[in-house]
Amino acid sequence: MIRPVVLYPAPVLNVKCRNITTVTDEHRTLAADMLETMRDENGVGLAAPQVGVDLQLAVIDVSHNPKCVSYFKVNGQDADMVAHMPIVFINPVVEGGKVKVTDEEGCLSFPRLRANIRRSAEVKVTYETLDGGKVTIETDGLLARAFQHEIDHLNGILFIQRMSAAAKLGLKRKLRDLMAEWAEDAEADDEDEA
Ligand SMILES: [Zn+2]
């Protein structure tokens, strides 16, 4: 089922999400819904808070772009990136490499906004899977960027917090528009309930 994507500045986007201790059917349904929602929105990643759930669960799929990484290792072994997509990851821990790269990013919670963000070029991510396994992925490129973006979401950090001050200033007006739209929508929701 497609779920509505939560837009900035909804408060759920700013909280550190809770760990999942035992995977239940509810989490499996959430993951399936998030994959469906991400595809519907043409996104490459989606984190649980973006559908209003403050849990350490996110999804990524970069299979449309098989050349977006120069290497992909699963538990230390070279592996086929496309065959491993989509990735549903729980309680992730990320280690970023020292080398940083700047590239343009968008976020489904910020419609029409794109910005250059500096992030580690390479990552090592360890996470739990829906069937209780533990996986470590090492990679670079768009996938490394997507992992960092989604794991930031799970810690309540938004990509605008990673922008340079100058870039943020340039987007001030767009951010203000998003805040105004959000306030209007919230008001409309209240009326629906009343
Ligand atoms: Zn995002």
C-alpha cells in the first residue's frame, strides 16, 4: 500500500528513531509499503520517519543505475549490486570514509528542492535484515550517498542540515514556501477531523 510521504517541516522528521528489537509482521508490512511508496515517487531511498513512523528502518533501490558504484561488497565478498536491490535495512550503523565528495541530492520530503551535499565517498554499513540476519555492505557512489542520506533520516538529521551556509541562504525562500504549504495542509487536516 502506498503511504503518504511526510513533508518538511513535520516534527517526526527531526526525531532519533527507535531501534527495532524484534521484527514483526507490522515491520514487514511497513517495509513493503515503503518500497511501493518509494517506487511510486521515483525515489532511490525512503526512511520510516518519511511515512510518519519513528523506527530504525529504511529502504534503498539504485538498481536503475547499475554503474553508480565502482565496487559492492557484502560481508567482505564482491557481490552483484543490482541482484542485491532493493535493500531493506534495520538498525543500521554507518562508518564513512575520510574522502568526501560533493554531489546533488534531493529528498522526497522536500519537493522540488535539490542541493549539493558533501558526504563520504565510501561507506561501510552494518544492519539487520527483516529475517533477523546481519549484513555488512561496503560501497561507494550513489549507493554510499543514499545510505548516508537515509541513515541521517533515522537519526533525525535532514539534508538541509548538511548544506553549506551559503547554499542554505540561497534556498531560504524555497524552504519558507515549503513551511507555508505544510502549515496550510496541517490546517486543512484539522478541519477534516473536526
Ligand atoms: Zn530524504
